Amino acid sequence: MNIAIPIWNDCVSNVFDFAARILLVEIENNKEISRSQILLESRSLSQRADQLKNLKVDIVICGAVSRALAEMVTASGVKVLPFVTGSVDDVVRAYLSQQLDNPEFTMPGYWPGARKGFGRCQRGQRRCGRAGHREV
């Protein structure tokens, strides 16, 4: 399995759409096998999605991501885990130990259900069991 993490310095990049590099982590039997940094040249969003597919990425762990890029990446068969923050080493460890949902790895402004998609809410309808919202 290959995981891609957009990076800035030694942390998860705040916004995937503008990240210049990704860390590609190869995982086998729930253990890290290798790491390499890949340059994301100034490319269009579709080229970024294509690059992930060509690198055989299975999962992208990232900070904020635009709806357009998230949809392109998921359409190419790559799972997106957005709204993650923290040092890359801590995030990789948390992913491997299934602790990535801990609050310390959650970006400010994150809301329950944010990692489930980019549905919009409308008044007077239901979403996730809350009155007044609907998933589109």
C-alpha cells in the first residue's frame, strides 16, 4: 500500500491543492517499508490526480483540499483522508496504529462528517441525523 502526504517542512501541508511536495510512504503488513519525497511541479489539479495514480497511491492523508481535487483523486481510485494536521512522523505513526481520528490530528474548523464528503446543507432537511440539514 502507498500513502501520499502533501508536506510543508516536516508537517502535513495545510492545503493539498498548493503543496509543492508529497511524502510517499510504502506500507506492508502495517509497517513502514520506505519513504521518498516527490516534487509536485506546478501542475493543474487533474495532473496532480494523475500523478498520484501513476505513483500507485492508495490513500492521500492531507489537510484541507478543494472539492474539485478531492473528486478527481477519488475518481482515480485513491481514498482521501482530509483535514489532518501534525508532523509527518506523528501522522504516519497515528495512521499505522489507527489513531488518526484523535483530536490532536484534526485541523481547526473540522466538523463531524467532514471526512465523509463535501455534501452541502440545505435548510429544513436532514443530514446525519441533525434536523435542518440534508446531504446532497
